[in-house]
Amino acid sequence: MLRRVVETTLLTAACAGCTEAPAAHDAGTLGADAVSADRVIVADDAGPLPSAPLSWSVRARGPFNVGYTSVSHSYTPPGASAPRTLTLHLWYPTRALSGPRPTYRRLFRDPESIVDAPSEVPVYPDGYPVHVYSHGHQGFGPTSHFLMRYFASHGWVAVAPDHTGNTISDTPSTLPASIFHLRARDVSASLDALRDGPLAATLSGRANVSRVLLSGHSAGVHTVWTAGGARFDPAAVEARCMTNPCTALDRAQFAAGVGDERVVAGLAMAGALRREWLGPTGHGGVRFAMFAMSGGDDPVGAEAQFESTAPMPMTWIDVRGGCHQYFALGGCENIADTEQAPIVGAYALAYARRMVLNDTDPTVGAILEGASMLSDRVTFRRRVSP
């Protein structure tokens, strides 16, 4: 097989065409197949692109390898006088063979993604489908990188912002009220960055941000609900402002809402609806059928969320042995990390294909209707529109 080498780091003195990898990548330890820390290997004769992506099984990893990059992006939230700066993490399909691997936050190594690999052209006629991810309280964008890779291997792009002011390195002891509306704004800013901002260049402007999946882990579930159109309850907001300091701008944002109509599907993982902000009926503003996932070893209120949102259509799976991090960094005592992608990835991709791409494949339908169970660990519940 013919191969070509794409220089990415360290050799700028020896190669004038090389580019320096941004520090935000935290690229460090190499995968076993990487030639060196400064090279991406791409096959020149990789063959024709896979066709008919909706025919690919959601139960298996897709045919692409996964590229990764990160950028700094600033935007000014509505009504604000100063810009807000985020780090955006991006995973995308590539046919690069090997190269430097990212180590997120200089601690969590991703053994599969390839830093700054060239993106492959979209296999979908309308461009890359998009998955946005919102991390949990005191988390960071790549916490569920296994899920981001799963989607990218199927030809999607996945973007995850670090929610500035609520990450592992910058969360204050008392959260200001602003973070509870800014998280959703970060999602919108991420989509704008894919459309015509700093991420557009990596993808040659080919990301389709008109209809997207938004997933969230833990506190990221609040982001999913609010970006999906859930309404803040005025009385609940005033009560919370006694604990989480509010400004006049915060109150205006809560009153206006922070939904983004480009979000047409919501995946809530290891978290539940926050009634202390949304009140008893705020969830009714969501425009689509939600998909919720929880772990049997992680009592986070998922059952109460399912029951209290009736008659809103919702699917909920509970995974026996799943702990809080089963949907993110892994390491659960009673279920192996190797069971993350076959359950979480497969259900998530089936849901995304149906909601974002209008996939009518009967195999996907059987999974989403509970007729085809992906694991005996899964308890499946589904409520359809009345």
C-alpha cells in the first residue's frame, strides 16, 4: 500500500510546509501504530469511499478512522458586552492510518483519534451530519470521546465545547446563574463555528448544521433540555437566584429562552431534568422526542424524569451495572468499558439517524421501538405521542 506522510508538529525548522499543532490538543503519548509524534500517515491508495452510509449497521464501528483537532473560539452572547472564549474539540472522519494521539487535559489518553489528520469528504449528500456534546459539571469537552469517535467513524462530525466557567479547572465554589443559560449558548456558538467559524476550515465548510443531535452527560442534560427549547420557570428562577447570583442580563436570558431550532434530537445521559430551573411544565417547550440513558448503579432521577414528563414522547434505557461515568470516561465496577460503544454508541446512532437524517430503515426502527434489544443489560421503556 502506498502511503504519504503529513508532517504536523515539531519539524517546523526542517520542513517549511509543516504546521505547529495547537497547544489545546495536548497531544502526547503515541499509539502503537504511530510512526512518530510528528507524522500523520495517509494511504494514497485507500480505494473508493464507502457508499450508502445508511446501510451501515449502527451496531458496529463505521469504516472511517477518526481525526481530532481543537481550537479557541470567541463569541459574544446575546445582550453581553464582552466576548466569551471556549475551547472547541472536534472529531471527524479520516482515512489517515496513524499519527499522534491526543491526551485530553494532559491526563486522559485517546488511543484511537489522530491529531490534525486530514478530513475525508462527506459520504452524505448534504454534508457531514453533526453531533454536539455537552459535558457535565466540572468536566471538559472530550469526556465522552468514545461516543464522539463512534459517530465520526460513521461519517459524522462531533463537536464538544469546554463550558468555560464550569470545567475541571475553572468552576467556582458557587456557580453564577449565568452558566445555566450560557451552556446552551455555547452549543449555538459551536454550530456557528462549524458553519463559518474556525472549525469550518478543517471541514472545508461541509458540516450540515441545519439539523443536529445534541447529547449531554450529567449536568450536560440541562444543556440538552434548554437548548432543545425547554422554558425556564419565572418563579423557579427567582428562587434559584437566591443561591446562584443573578444579574439583570441573566434574568433577561432566562425569560427569553435559549433554545436553538437547529437542535432536532436530544440525548440525555446520566442526568435528569432540573425542575429547580424549569419548574413543573418547562419541559413542554421541547420540540422533539427525547432519548434518555441511565445506569443501574447511578440513581440520578431518570425514572422521575420519564414519569413526570408524560405525555411527552420519550425513550429511556437503563443499563445494568452502569455507573455515572459509563456514559463518559468509563471505569465502572460492574460493566466493562468495552460495552460502552456497543450499547451507548449503537442506541445513540440509531436515534440520531432517525431524528436527524430521517432514516426509515426497519433495523433502526426495531432498535428504537424495543423490538430488537442490543443487550440483556438494557431495560427499555418508550412513550410515543398520544
